[in-house]
Amino acid sequence: MSAEIINGRAISDELLMGLKAQIENLRTQHHVTPCLAVVLVGERPDSLSYVTNKDRVAQQIGMASRPVKLPSTATQDEILRAVQELNADIKVHGILVQMPLPSHVDAETVMAAIDPAKDVDGFHDVNVGKLHKGKKDGFTPCTPMGCMVLLHRVLPNLKGKRAVVIGRSNIVGKPMAYLLQEANATVTLAHSGTHDLASVVAEHDIVIAAIGKPEFVKANFIKPKDAIIIDVGINRIERDGKPKLVGDVDFAAVSEKAAFITPVPGGVGPMTIWGLMDNTVKAACAAHNITRAR
Ligand code: GUN
């Protein structure tokens, strides 16, 4: 048996079309154009590629984008000043500082400097707190948000299901576990300290792989027949002398055993970008007291 592919690219494209219509409506009815500022410090090729993608999608859906590029030698104060300028700019609705930052910069201090009302990544303590208290006026981190949409496409009701999140990062693992339990799944948060991870994962109907290790989740981790696999990993490896993008799941082997699986690329990645655009439209509506059309 071969698993059905969850086509994140197609689902993201469909949702982005909906956002494009909302943005057009905001522009014509309210004279507001949602604007996303993306701050990139340094020139890491992976970060540069993510930022370019975000910029391209923003333009495709009619959103204004404001790229801010700083050299890898930028001091923490210079980065904070750039963030403060964007906080003060009423034309900017969303601010994203691409992570990771160079090692001489304290990322926590930078995240804390972003106005929570513009924190479309959902990384600020205020938004983390709002998420965990079930308050709907904050921002949910984009990747977990996208994963939940993918999951709901194949399983609208998670009640009674057991879900395991592998990886406990602030960006993905922790908010993901929170969203799954809010959706009535019974959740295990597994990590590098989990004993006999393969057996633990095999007890679950839903697997969210977010450990950042190429093809770490093998077929023997997977409950036969009805498991749903969401692969958050984006790992650049070399295979047969060529560069290749792989997830945290051994796709070839696991897709023989599971019911549904997301591919890499074309699974979670495009949904993260949708999440970011959706949060930016939400920020623009909130900034202008506009009730959001759905
Ligand atoms: N680096 C990798 N993923 C992310 C993300 O979701 N947001 C930001 N700001 N940086 C990232």
C-alpha cells in the first residue's frame, strides 16, 4: 500500500487565492494594503531563499512587502533600531526577523522588541501567552498553523486521536502540541530525551516530525495502515553527488506504511508561507479596526 500525498503546494495556492481576494477588497473598500516587512541579517543561503520566497508570494497576492537587509556584522543595536523603525511605521502591519540571527545577536531580545501587534511570526512572549490561554486576537506561529490546516484536510475531527510531535522547539514543536490538544487530540511531545522513540511514535495516529534530522523517522516508527504523517523538516543533503532537499521522515519507506503523508518539498513549506500571509492580513485588519471578511 502507498500513502496518499497531502499536496501542501496546491492547498497553499488555493488559500493564497482567497487571501488575494481579501487583500483586493481591503484595498478597494478600505484603502488599506497589508504590508509585511522582512528583516534579513547576513547572507545565509537558506535564509536568503526563504526571504525571497516570502517576498515573491507577498507580491503575487497584492500585499506590499518591505525587505530590510542588514550585513552579518550588524550590531544588536542596529538590528533593534531597524525593528523600532518598522514598529513606528504605520504603513507596516507585519514584521518578521528571519531566524537564525548571527551568534553575536541575542534573538530573544530582538523578538521582544517587535510590537506584539505586528509580530506575525507569533514569537513574542505576548503572543505565546495569548496562544496558550486560547485568546484569539494574538498570532499563531505560521508553521504549526499550516500543519493544522493540512491535517484537517484529511481528518476534520481529531477527537479521540493520538498525536505525537517529535521536537520541542519554540517555533514548531511546542505551539504544535498546543494546537493539537486544542483540537481535541491526545498529545505526546517527544524529543531527544525520549526513551525508545520508535515504539512511542508507533502508538500514534498522527505524527508531526520536527526534529531537524534528515530522514530520521523510519518505517518501523509508524503504526501500520491509518497513520497521518506531517513532515516539517527541510534538510539539505547530498545524495549520489547531487544536492537534495529531504524532510525529517524517510519518505520512500514511510509512504509504504502510512495512510497520508506530506512531501518535502511541496508539503509544509508552502503552508508556512500561507500562514505568514494570513497573519499579516489579520494584523492589517486589526490595525485598522476592520472586521475580517472570510
Ligand atoms: N527561520 C526558520 N523558520 C522561521 C520562521 O518561521 N520565522 C522566522 N522568523 N525565521 C525562521
